Amino acid sequence: MASVPLAASSLPNDIGATGVDASSSTGLSSIRRAGVGLNVEGPPTTGQTRVAQDSPSPPRTPRGTGSCTPVRLQSGVAKEYKPGSATPIRNYEKDASIAFVGFRGTGMSSLAVMASTALGFRLIDADQHFYQATSLSRGAYRSTHGVVEYKQEELRQLRAILSENPTKTVIVCGPGVIEGTGQSLLSEYANAHPVIYILRDTEGIQKHLSVWDASTTAHFVRLSCPIHRSLSSYEFYNLDGTSFFTPDNGTSRGQQSPQTLALKKVEEDFLQLLRNITERPEDRREHETRYGLESLPLEVRPYSYALSLRMAASDEDEMDIQDIDTSADAVEFLIPAKGVLEPGVCLDHSVASNVSRQYYTIRRYIRLPIIFHVENSFLHDSKSTGDGSTISEQLYFDALHHGLRLTPEYLTVDLSYDEQTIRQLIAAKGSTKIIGHYFDHNPGVAGWSKPDRRAMVTRAEELGCDVVRVCQLAIGMEDNFAVRTFVQEMKVLKGCRIPLIAYNTGPLGRMSHFLNPTLTPVSHSALRSRAHEWPPASLLTINEAQTALYASFALDPMKFGIYGSNVSESLSPAMHNAAFGQCGMPHTYQAYNYPTLRELEALIRDPSFGGVSITAPFKRDIIPFVDRMSREARAIGAINTVLPLRSANANPLLDSNRNGHVVALYGENTDWIGIHTCIRRNLSPINAVRRRTAGLIVGAGGMARAAAYAMVRLGVRNIYVYSRSAINAAELARQFHGRSFTDTSSESESQDTSQGMELLNDNAPSVIVLHSKDDPWPTDADYPTIIVSSVPHSVDGKPMADNTLPASWLASPTGGVIIEGWIAVDGLQVLPEQGTVQFDILFTYSIVTTFVRLYPLSIHMGTAPGTNGTVEDASTIPKRSFYIFGHNIKHSLSPALHNAGFKAYGLPHFYSIHESPSVDSSVEEIIARPDFGGASVTFPHKLQIDRLLDSLNEGARRVGAVNTIIVRQAADGRRLLVGDNTDWLGIQKCIRRGGLVGLSSSPALIVGAGGAARAACYALQEDGYQDVVVVNRTIEKAKQMAANFPKLHVRIYETLEEASFAVAGAFRVIVACTPADDLGEDKIPAGLFLGSESAVLIEMAYRPQVTGMMKVAGRYPGWKIYRGVDVLEEQAYSQFEYWTQRPAPVKVMREAMLAQAH
């Protein structure tokens, strides 16, 4: 797996990696010439941004703390960074416009499109605006009118853009903001509007601009950094920097390509920042359920945990946080004094940029709320370094103010500092919650009885902190009891009004850690394996903390289950019980298979009853049995989760995991969450939900209602329903049409909120029934980009009569997401998503999501530990070594891909590269090793390796090449080496990716007659194709290839023109297996792509990224395009499954490949 380092020194060319060089004479003019205002000559690319055409809103008097003094880059300017000297008041009007600043090539325009779509704001890009106003690009205008007139025109436009767009606009600022007057204009604007500074690593900028070398790019980026920081109140580090409008023809209408997936991650990162800035409750956690853990603030959740991660100070300290899959509730990001914040050194832009990058790396790979904590000395959690030196107050608070620019959910501040300085920090907090922190490193005896402890809690309340945290080093075991007494005293006798966190540190304080119920710091097994001073050994893992809670009887073992009339084969018990084991929880989950609901009464009477999942046919029948329902369950009209209430007004999340008499039942529905999450995760940014977005639901049963509710919560306003039952479809439409299900009740959560849950407004959806699949898609509607099918593929083992959709309904030019079936999301992905939230609700605990997502797939294939499949428990499997054999393969992505898969299952295997010019003695020696587990084989070895093998599988024989070596054991115990070929599987899977039907009934075209063409023939033969056309310059070679595939009716032509004219039917599958240089755009007849409303092109050539064949195909709607890299990826998943007998964890493996590629 590729390493994602958290290291300061590993970012030598990052934005702002140093301050302004004191010896440099370079000023503003050189920055303008260099890159802050870099212009590509000619008009801006059409379609990249939308310039506002609306009538401008009236100017609004800005409010705030006054404008800032412009930053001037002169010789001798210090590189110090003091964000605390002019703190913004981050309290903006809800519809305040947002401005972006940054160096060209950082992705500002792409991020602005995302922001405009998410917020529903206009978008003004200063470059586009300049061109529309003058009909000239910036460079052309400067050449025509001169520099002085250009600067004046630029300032005129900047002033107009800012003054005329105070509300509901996203503004991408141009180079004029770095000038003195431009700085003043934007600084004044920033008093009442968020301004976001966009950063990106210099290599990414240089690659995007392709103008200078890396060192020149880095130089100009460093010069611009102080200005951009001084003008902004927030900053975002674009880790991938993927351009929103860069062509991604590799899979333009198929499954998400690596670039699309990378862009999706950027979107998730950025929209989280945007939500934190705008503080829009309706934008936050759209998938919240009323009693889901997400609905409870972290500081009030029972037994919540914060994974402690420390910012790396050097390359030696870097760690791979992709290894960390945690069930923690938050991450505490610690900025250390040693190596990062040295005593006596002011904060500079190098430190700030490294902090930002590592912060957003955590955001990217762990996806949890972040607690931003700055250590204020070398000695952890103490203000004194022990040698008389301390970190300056200026440095400490500058680091904290920089943290606020990143919008962490929480930020700690040492309560021992000056009151006014702390108040200034709290005034600038924005959406961040402040944790008042106090640590006593020398508490002495009976430290928890000292008056200063109570005084610090009171001080935190008076200062306006949201949470208070008090800690000390444990001197003896009695301190663990004293701290609980202190907490009770503060809450009961002193009436503490804010959440209180209190625990001891050090080896003797571990008992207080597992007893502390709020945001306890924890470690992780992946961190403990690192031989460094952090994390301290005294930190527990979550499993250890949970095990201790149940062992000490603080919590009780409970009984859970799934209740239905046909649940004996349900995957839920295995999934939940495996999760219990992962989390250290002694609960049990079983299947309750009953024909009626009467048997549920006996379960409820058990004091250890913890709750049940409800499935068919009882989801609606259970409603009269419950006392209260969530708004989700009422809206959908079904319940899939029943929770016990042990007091009449109890919140089941705050009173769970404890035995007792059940006095009432609460009904919840999480079915919609699985659908909602899968759509949200897989929907490309280009298909982000807008006013005209259309969704299609196939079916009208219970799951269809859950799908409708999921779409409503996503903001889809145009929902279409098709069902064979017109009556059911009409009923579903009546249930959801015109209803946004906004909670208008003012009652507390502990009361029945059966009223006030439906609000008719402009955002309410329109639900329309489609009566026949023979009808065209409505002409006044956009094609659907979200499709959910709730129709089963089969009933009692018999296939449904027709579960297809007309191709004309799938004509979205940008593709979309299909649940159960563009980007196809299997129903087994929906199960763990809704099951994860169900786990949260039933057990008041956040489960390790990657584990849960993989487990149902493993069970389904009989390969999960603890099932009756053929695979051993990972803990019992001996370590095996896997390889890729070939020549010129040092840049292969296969090791990252396969090692990530091994790690996801906890397998001890390792995959590495072995490079040799041929199949020589070194390859023979590796294959003979006892620990050899298998290998990938690439050119030229795939034509030579068979002499070392015991047998070949059918695929390898037909294709005539071996790309996979599998180790098997014969009946007599001998080790067998089997050669196989997965290239054809990669082609087959890419053809199937698009979800198109009826392809095999049309002729398919294969261009070429080499090894890739043979793999294509075998893939088509195995999928039932009969009519195949082969185009190859050497007819005889094509005939020899065709002879190997007797089930295919093969017609052979020398040229594409001949094939285009000779074949009557339209091609719906084309596999191009020749070098791209042989097929220029001018050599490809358009007739190949005519007549097919939906079809697949697979371009096996890796380079160039966009071939002539792809360019021509891209002109015709309906053609899904895949590249050789997609085939390579798919065949690698098949190799993994052959070697491990486990389903490939595709998401994990693909993310590792992307990380390595970047």
C-alpha cells in the first residue's frame, strides 16, 4: 500500500514551504508575470465556469473588524506568519458570497463549481468575467493596451465584481487581488464574506500548468503565499488537485475511473470545509436519523473515543494512515512542540502549510471529526520544557488561529493563558467548538481535590468554552477513583453547565481512561507497531476500553437479532457478531425466524433485550406495536429497527447497553440510509444534485419507498416511478409528491413527534409515474442520473420476466448511478451501509466501516472467517510471497493494489516486483521457494513461463498466454503450479460494467489479432456472443486466431472501412487491440459508431490517454469508453480472488492504486 505520510520535511515543494526570501528582489510584478495571474492566451474554455447573468444584488455595507494593511513583497520581508494578529470574526450571513484566492493551477475553478452546485450560488470566475467584458484574454488585453491600462481595467472589474455580488455568489478572484488596491478591496470584502485560500503541492501545480520547472514554480508559489494567507480567513489543501474539466476519457460513460474517484474525494474534502463555514444545518449529515449516533454531538455521546494522531516532524516519523480503519468517534490531531513548534521560533508559512496538508490528509483517509490540539512545550501536556524554555504565547496562539482557518470540529486552548487572548480566540471560532484544556503535570497527592481544578472548570464556562477537559499525571491508583468523584461533584454539586472530560494520564491512569465517558484519547494497533515515542503506551485501544467496561460491569451484555418469517439465511447475524468481536463487545445477535409477531413479546420481556432488526413481512405490521416512531419510519411507512425504552421519556442512545425492564418500544427505519449512502458515495461531482436532477425508481414496494425517501433527503426534486403495478406506483407517488419531510416540530426528542413532520415548500419533490417502458423519456425532463431498482432479479430461484430498462431512459450524457444493477452498485453494498447505521442505533457504537462493508461480500461467497467456505481464518494462514514477473516494470501499480487487498483482510502476505529480461534462473528460484504464493506475469514472460508450470487452465490455453500463476495442492499433497489468464476477465468485466443489456445479440468488432485480441475473443465467447468481426492487416494471422474459438462466427476484414460497409447491424462492442499510433483519428470511419444508442468501446492501448478511436467514439452519445488501464485493474481483482479465495476489496485496492499513482 502506498504510504500517505504525515511528515513536515517530506513536503519540500509545498505551497508556502518557506516565507519570502529576504535576499530576493522579486516583487509583485514578477509574481503577476509568473503564475498568480498566469493566463493561457486566447478565450477561456467554454463550459468550464458559469458567469453570473443575474441582476446584481444591491451593495451591502460590510461589517467586521476593518480592512487589513496590504502585504508588500519587498526585499528583506520576514517570513513570519501571525494569523492571530488580525483575527477575523467568522460570523457571516447565511447567503454571504464566498471568494477563492490562490495560485493558478491549484484547482480553484473546479472547487468553485462544486461550491456553486452545493450552495445553489451563482459562479463568477474573474478570468471569464474579464474575457466577457473585454472580448480579450488577459494576456491579449495587456499586449494590446499596455500594462498600465490592463491593471486599471483589472481593478475596475474586481471592484465591480465584489460590490455587485455581496450575496449568493461564488467568486474566483484573479491576479488583481495581489496588488495594493486589490488587496484592500478584498480585505474589506473579507470582513463580511468568507475568503478561502486554495493550496496544492507544487508538483501538482507544475504538472497542471506545464510552464516552468518545479523549482521555478515553487519559487513563485512561495512568494504569493503570504499575500493569499493575509487576504483569507480559511484555507483548503487540495491533495489530489484533480481538474474538474480535464477530460477523463478512460471511462467516460462507464464505471468511475481513477480520476473520477480522486475528484470525488476532493469534493468530499472540500464540501466538508464548506459545510463548516456556512453552518447550514440542512447541509450537515444528510443521512442523520433522529436516534442515530450522528444526531448526537460527540461531547454527549456515551463512551465516545478520540484517536490520537500526532503530526510528524520528520520523514522518519511518517506513517501510513490508510492502514487505520477505526471505530473511534473523532481524531485528535496533535501539533507537537518538538521538531515543529520550536521554542523561540515564530510560526512561519512552512509550518502552516505542513499543518494544513497533514490535517487534510487525516480528513481524506479517516473521515471523522477532528480535535485540533497544539502542544505548548517539549514536555507533553505541560507548559514547561523542564529546562526553563517555554513556547511563546504568540507562537501558541498563532498556531491555534491557523487551526481555526481549517474549521476543525473542535479546538483545544490551554486555560492557563491570558483571559483576553483566549476570549479573542473564542470570538473567532466560527463553527468550531472550543475545548478549554488544563493539564497538571505535578499534581502531588490528592490532586483532584485541589481548588484550582474546580476553578479551571468554572473559568472554562465563564470564557464561553463549549467543553472543558481536565487531566493530570496519575500518582497512584487512587487517582482513578478521585477523578470520578471530581466529575460527580462538578456535575451535581457545582452544576457544571458544559460537558466535562476528566482523566488521568500515565500507566497508572488507564483505569480512568475506560471509565471516562466522553472523547477518551485512544491508540490503534497500527500505531503501536511503530517504534516511536508516540503514542504513549498508556493509551488504550478502543477494543481494550470496551472490553474493560463490560468486564467491570459498567455495561451489560445484551441480546439482539433479526426478526422475520424467512431469515434463517440472513447475513446480518454473521456481520454483527463479527463486528462485536472486532469491538470487544460481548453481545449476541441471532436470527428469529417466526411466522407472526406474537413471539416478539417473549423477547421483549427478557431484561437483556437490546433490540431487533425487522424484515419482511413485518416492516409495516410492526407499526401498531411501537409507542414512538422516527420521522424516517413515518415518512417511509415502515420500520426495520425496534429499540427498547427502559423509561417513558428515555433516549435509547443514552440509555443503551444496560439491562432492565422494557416500558416502551421505539421504531426506526435505516433502509433508506444504505441507498442514500451508496448514491452519495458514487455520484460523480459532475452529476451533483441540482434543481433539474432526475431520479428513477423501478418498483413500488417497501424498498422503493425507502429509495424515494433517500432521494428526497438528497434534494432530488424530480422523481419518476415505474412499476408493473400501476396502483402501487400511484400510491407511492401520492405518499411522496410535494413533501419534503422537514421537521417542524418544536417538541423534544423524548416526546412523540408524530405531528409537524411534513412541510410543503418550493424544495418539495415532484413524483411522476411512468406507465410504460415503451414510452420515451419525458421531453421536459433531464435524463435520470440516479436509478434505484427495487425489483428482485429472481423470485424462488426463477428469473423475473423483465427487469430491463429501455436504452433511451439511460441516455444521460454524463452517466450516473444505478443501485442494483453507468456506475453499478450491488445490493450487497447497500446492506452494510444501512447495517452500519443500524449498528450505531442498536449498540450506541461506531463500527469499523471497512470491515462491515467487506464482510457481507465475504459471507456471500463463503469466504469469511467463521463461515463454511473454503478459506481459513486469516490469523491461521502462513505468510506467502507474491510477485509480478516481467521486464521494465519498476513503476508497476500492482504491489500497491494487491498489498492493500491483503491488508484489508489481515492477511500476512506481501507482493513485490521481480524484474528480469526473460524467464531466467532467478524466476525459477523464486517459484521453487516454499513460501511462493503466486504471481502476475507480464510481457514478455507471459509467453515463456508455461515451461515452469504443471498445468494450464482453459483461459490460458485459449488465449495462448499466462498472466497468472496459482499455487494449488494436489490430492497426494504435491504442490502444483497452475497457469491461468485473467486478461479476458478484465475485458469481460469492463463490457459488463456499463450494465447494458442485449449486447451479445449484436455483432462485436475486434481490431487486431495479437494476444489482447485473443483474450477479447475468449471473453466474447464465454459471454455468449456469436457474430464477431475481426479487422487485421494480416488475414492469415486473424484466421489462425479465429480457429481457437469455434463457438464464434468470425468474419475477417483487412480494413475498418471494409468492416463498416460489410456488416449490416450496428456494432455494440468494439475492442481495439492494436497500437494507438496505427489508428489515427483520420483512419477511423464514423460508420463504426453509428446506429448504436448504447454500446461499449474498450481501447486496450495505454498511451496516449486519449486515442483516435476514443475521440471518434466520444462524439456519439451512448458509447461507454474503457481503457487498457481499466482492464488491467479488473484482471488484477480476479488474480487476487484466485490467490486468496476471497472477494477483492475493490474500494480499498483502488484507493491504494490511486495513492500510488499520485
